[in-house]
Amino acid sequence: MNSSPVMTLDGPGGAGKGTLASALARELGWYLLDSGALYRLVGLTALRRGLDPAAETDRERGAEAARHLELYFEPDSGDGQRVHLAGEDVTEAIRSDLVSEAASQWAVQAAVRDALLQRQRAFAVPPGLIADGRDMGTVIFPEADLKLFVTASAAERAARRYAQLSELHADANLDRIYQEIVERDARDASRAVAPLKPAVDAHVIDTTGETVAASIERVRGLVREKGWL
């Protein structure tokens, strides 16, 4: 499966794995897979089509949509990527709370995860891949060269999300954000297919109370041990 080096970063939303993944991909000159964006694209598509993950016929349509997503990732001028769906830039659209919730609901569907499995593995090409997600080290790339599980307390992640929304002058309620995070964590950890958990050989990185720079430096140490830096 791994024709080139693969490093996986799994963990719950808001723990900082996306920031770490982007920084490392840029530093190493490797490709970046934001697997969460794929599920957000499924969630966005399902919302636009009025699909309900609780309905069997809609679940089949959701899986079919996942198989045929017309997606394209484009490096932006900052540290991340622009996400395009069928030629439309949906980078901001897929980050809404509504799409995040839909993505989490569709991610528990086995047919959707199966539909995206090989598509994600195809990102592993030279010179190397940084894979950011929930099951990168446990399911998608079980033979990855280096696995991380990036986490932080629910309270810290809620505070980070609240700060982000406040900066955007968006309506935000800290208690509601915290409750949504707790519920999403429980759903991701208890799902029958690819539950959120560290791989047995993953390094656990807890970013609670830690600066981004400190987290990046900690991970750099593991990367240096591999001889990649």
C-alpha cells in the first residue's frame, strides 16, 4: 500500500492536528490529505440534496455521492488548502457548524467510509504524504511509517472554536459549542465502523494548554528521529 513515506495524524476536531499536518507538509514538501474535508464534502452534498442519513434509500444515495465527488485540493496563499467541489470553491462552506454536524453523521455510515477508502489511499505518492483525519493510522494507512494521535480537552477545543467564530463576528455560544463537541466525540468514538481511537503504535500528542509552536516542535522531534528532517 505504501509506495512512499506516510505520516498519519488522527484525533478529534479542534485538537490542532490540521495545523500540525499543514506545517509538516509544507516543511517536508510532502502532499497533504485532509480526510475530514472529504467527509465535509459528503455532508455538504447531502445537505444540498436533502438527504437524510437516517433513511436507508438516502444512505445509498449518500454513498453514491461519496464515490463520485468531483473534488480538487489547491494550496492557498497561507498554510492550508482551498477545497473545490465540481468547480466551486467550497473552502468556507464546508467549515460551517451545519456541515460539520452533517459530516459527522455521514461518517458513521459504513457505505460512505467504504466509498472513500481507496480514494484516500491513492493520495500516498512520492515524495510522501501527511494524512490528517480520524482513522488514518488505524484503517486507511495501518502500515504508516509514523502515527500520531493529536488530542486536547473538550473545554479547550470549545474555547478555540469560540475564539475562531468570535474573530469572524459570527454568532457563537460557548456552552452550545462545548456540548456539540462532547456529543460528536461520543459519536465518533462509539461508531461501529472505524471508531475514533489511537492506533496501538501511535504517539499521543496532547495540545491542551500548549502553543502551536511548542506542539510543532514536539512533533518535529519525532520526524527527525525518522530522518525526514
